[in-house]
Amino acid sequence: MSKIQSLNDTVARCLERYFKDLDGTMPGGVYDMVIQAVERPMLEIVMRQSEHNQLRASAILGINRNTLRKKLQNHGLLNNHE
């Protein structure tokens, strides 16, 4: 099984469990909830892997450095490593 497929399966299982736990209650804001839950740890790990070098991190993520800075700021992850 590929790593991407494994990640997809993990997310799918978590979402299935989330909806099951709601027991029929209609949720709201699922998209934002999932993005927030995945994005922050992804940014933290990539920043560590890049030794907090935003240019390297943006290349790893495949996004513009300014976009990375905005995401880091939104998650409260801009710090003394700048």
C-alpha cells in the first residue's frame, strides 16, 4: 500500500468514526475542521524537517513562501525561528 493511500485510508476512517459518533446529528463546517486538523501538524513537521527554513519548507510543500508564512501565522506557528 502506498503512503498516500495509507494517509487517505486513515483520514477516511477518522471521518467515518466522526460521523458515527454524531449519531445522526447534522454537522457543520466539516471542511474547515478537517483542514485545520491536518494542516497544523503538517506545517509543524515540515518546518522541523526544513530546520525552520521557510524557503525549503515551501518547496517541500509545493506552495509559495508567502502562502506558507500566512498559514504559519494563522496557526500561531511564526516564532523565533524566522
